Amino acid sequence: MFNDSASTARLIAFYLPQFHPIPENDEWWGKGFTEWRNVAKAKPLFPGHYQPHLPADLGFYDLRVSETRVAQSALAKEYGIEAFCYWHYWFNGKRLLERPFNEVLASREPDFPFCLAWANESWSRRWLGEARNLLAEQTYSPEDDVAHARWLLPALADRRCVKVHGRPLFLIYRPRHLPNPQKTTEIIRSEALRAGLPEPWLLGIDAHCPGVDCRTLGFDGTVNFAPQLGRLPLALDDSPSFSRLLQNSRLGVLSRELKIYDYEDASQKMNAKQSDFPVQPCVFVGWDNTPRRGNKGVIVVNNSPEKFGQALRRAADLVRPREPEERIVFINAWNEWAEGNHLEPDVKNGLAFLEQVRDSLECKSDT
């Protein structure tokens, strides 16, 4: 658990509990579907395009297997990750992709810290969390907030749950998507207090509301999510264009359709507007969601373990002046393989990204 004198930052990695079949994905995508299907079928779309990303040390795992979950946590702990932040999918009382965390909670294994992040957006056939081509719709009501808060109680009470000043941590991905975020956060806190638990430490994620101080919405703080694709020119527009051709040509690719960005340039654009309020920083490993979206995907090129390490050390520097328990830096992500965004070792880079995580805890920013 957290040792307030041990490290310069508390590193928490977002964790996708997707890699196991569920009836809904069988229906929507075909029998036995997991994202490994997308990962394995990915193809390079231009010379030098790194695809497919193939797993190394942990292989093409199944998250129903407890040994896999134990191996993941052991690897994360070895390289300095404090906890996994599991994406949590709740749709008006129905949960999806719930089995891995259910088993973590019930079995008390692995003995590794965690928190939950409610990914409160609809699922669509285009993998964009939008209201078009819906597969699972996100809806809200005060009654559902109460039911949800009461479901959360065993997770918040678990001794492994990440604490900030003794308060269990919980995140919400789209705080402004809530009809009344102040009321929702009030319900979560009051239900925890009614159950005899400390008041939760609630963080809103600004992925879809950049620049918003989530304290104004009833939260205790804001996660400055990465990547902020909306800050990249033309990233959310799927239509071919001459502007895109010019943009891509600077990176050596002649395409009017592909959406290609340089890692350092993209990072600068995403962080161009600095918040005038405290945030919990987030660093992304890489980005390439063409396994999901083909030539409509967004591709970040020229990322490397070294550039990721530099970004992570800058984030650690940002939180270093704070109280030790509030020195949280999120990493996106532990295992987003179909987004080209994973700390888990692949056949190209091996343990290099994890080695940068370990090194970031031992030295200051080199920029």
C-alpha cells in the first residue's frame, strides 16, 4: 500500500477489463469476440506504421484466468505502478465486462491496490462513445444514482482501494454528462457515510470537458486526461481533405484520409492551455486506434519509451510540491492494446516502457 515517504509520485494505470468474451459482444461482434481479434488483424497502413502490436510476456491472455490477473499485478508492482484504475461500466443497473473485477473483489486476489473509474458514456458501433449506432445507452436517474452508490460500497470498503487522506478514490469519466453532477456526487458521498465508510475522494476526468475545474461540479479534483484528441486538428473529422493531406505529408505520408500526428507535437497541442487550478496529470503511452477503426483511426507516430519517460517525469515534477497523498499521476494505459496504448510488454519494445516508469520514480525531469 501507499508509503508517503517512498516515492515522488503515486502512479496509477488505467486498466481495460475487456479481454474475455461476454454475451453482448458475441451478439454485436461475433461469437467469442474480444479485442484481441481487433489487435491481431491490424495491418500497417503506410510504410513504417507499427501494426500489429503483439503481446510478449503475458501473451494473448484471458482475464477470466486468475493467474493472468496475478501476473499483471506482479509486473506492475515490480516496475513501480501503485494501483490499477479499472474502467467500470454501469448502465442503469446493468454492468458490462464486470467479471474480472468481480473476481478481484470476491477472491481478494491479487493483493494489489485498485480504484474504479465509471466510464459513463454510451457504447456505439463506431467505438466513439457517441449517440449514433448505439449498442448500450447510458441513462441516468436519482434512483439509479442511489443503486449505483450502494453497489460501489464493497469496492470502496476494500482495504486495497486507493485512499487519499484515508478516503477511497473513485473517478467519473464524463462529469458533465451527468444531468446533475452535484447531486450524483452528493449521493455517492452520503451513501458511503451512511454505510460507515469515509467520504469518497471523487475525481472528474476532463476528457470531454477540457479546462473545466471539476470542483465546480461537486468533485474533489480533476484528472487532466491524455490523450486529448479533440485538441488535435481534424482528429475528430473522418472526411478526407486537402488540409489533412498537407498535415500528413509533413510526416512523410501522402494521404487525404489518415489522421497522423507526431507524439511530441501532439502532446504540446494537448497541453497548450494550462489550467489555472490544480489537476491530477495523466500521461499517455501512445495512440493508434486503427485496430478498431481502420483508416478512420487516429495514429500518433514517433512515440518511444524515452519520450514517454520524459513526459512522465514532467508530470511527476508537477505533483511533487503537493502533499504526498495527493501526488497522483495517472498513466493511460496498462492494456489498451486496440488503441496502441499499453505499458504491457509487446514484441517490439519489451519492458522498455515499464523501465521508464521505474526510472521516473528515481529521477527528476530532464527538461
